Amino acid sequence: MARSPDVLLAGDMANERLRAALLQRGVSIAQLAEAIAVDPKTVERWVTKGRAPYRKHRYAVASYLDTDETYLWPSALTRDQVASASESEIVTVYPHRWAVPRDVWGRLFASASEEIGVLVYSGLFLADDTGLVRMFGEKADAGVRVRMLLGDPDSAEVAQRGRDEGIDDGMAAKIRNVLVLYRELIGRDNIEFRLHATVLYNSIYQADDQFLVNTHVYGVPAGNAPVFHLRKVAGGDMVATYAESFERVWDGARPIGS
């Protein structure tokens, strides 16, 4: 008799994360079963009984539902496996943002087929690059969702960051300058701008499953701080951590003009 493609039984408790992911994406148990070539009864056990699939099926389900394996089955991987996969997400580390070659930024955003996300206080170096600004517009025209999160120039958090960097009101002035440089993008289809008022520990630049993460260091301009180039790997959670942080800031930010 063939073995069922599932393993550990999680106390006969339903997997509510998997159930929610199916509902959110409008995918039925039968559709998921067909997509990953398993019996619908097996998928039903994954949902209602909390059974954990074998690794290849966990990966297939997570890919099909566009989510993370470790989110759907947080106990399926050992800590060592998660740590190893997460370490593999590190493509390279740059000692300073200014050390990141210009073509790396271009290749990052050019690779996006679904989503571009930028979370900064000002990100003046991007807005000042007419080639990248044009690329954002072209990507949006091609159907890519472009989300830009800038610091609220009137917020206390931006004022504090300006003091931390020793430029005082200069940070708010840079953001206002950036808004002028992006004026041709504001209001275009598939491009959204929001202003946030958060203590920003990292600037995040996303293109689908790739991220450039610019750390913020007290008293050091972002251009002199390190940058991590990350790419999503199944089972890793570094990229997911930064992606979730981006979403939290996005949810709390206000659209420009509101």
C-alpha cells in the first residue's frame, strides 16, 4: 500500500494558517490537491487534522499559495534547518551603501515581475537617479505593484533621525525634495506612495523575493551603513522577517494627500 504523503500528527488540531491561506486566495482543497498532484483527502487531513506533509509537499503548497513554509508549518523544520536555510538567504554583504555597485540597484528592480517595495526616510539617492525613476514607472505600466514608503517630514521620528545624523532639519528637507523628484510617479496606476512615522531601524528595498536591507546605525548616515543582499530560500526566515516589517509599516502609514 502506498504511503500517505503526510507525516507528524499535530494532536489532531486543525491547521488554521493553512485554512486561512486557502480562503484568502480562493483556493479549494480540490484545487490545491490537483495543483500539487496529491489526493484531496490528504490535503483535507493537512487542514483539518493538522498533519504535516513531507518536505517536498510543504514546499509545493507554500509556493502555490505564495507564502512561507515556516508560516504554514512552524514546527515542521528544526531550529538548525531554519538557521541553515536563513543563512543561505544571504547573497552578499556590503560594508557601506555607497559600496553597492549602481548596476546592483538596477538589476534588483529590473528583476521584479510582481512587486517593488521601498521603505526609507528619504532614499534621495534613488529619487535622484532618473534612470531608476523611469524604471519604476515602466514597471508599473507593465503591471508590477510599486509601493513607496517615505518618512513623514512633519513627524517627530524624522526630526529625531535628522538630529541623530547631525543634519537636523535637513532630513525633512530631503524628503520634501524626494517628493518633488517623484512627482511624475505620484498618482500613476500601480504606484502607491505613503508617509510613515516610525523609528526606522533598516531601509528596505524589495523586488519580488530579493531584498537589499540597509541597516541604520546611530550617528551614521545611511549611505555609510552596511547593506545585506538577501534572496528568499525555502525554509529560511530572514527575508520573511523584513517582508513582515515592511507590511507593518505600510499598514500604519498614510497615503500622500490624506
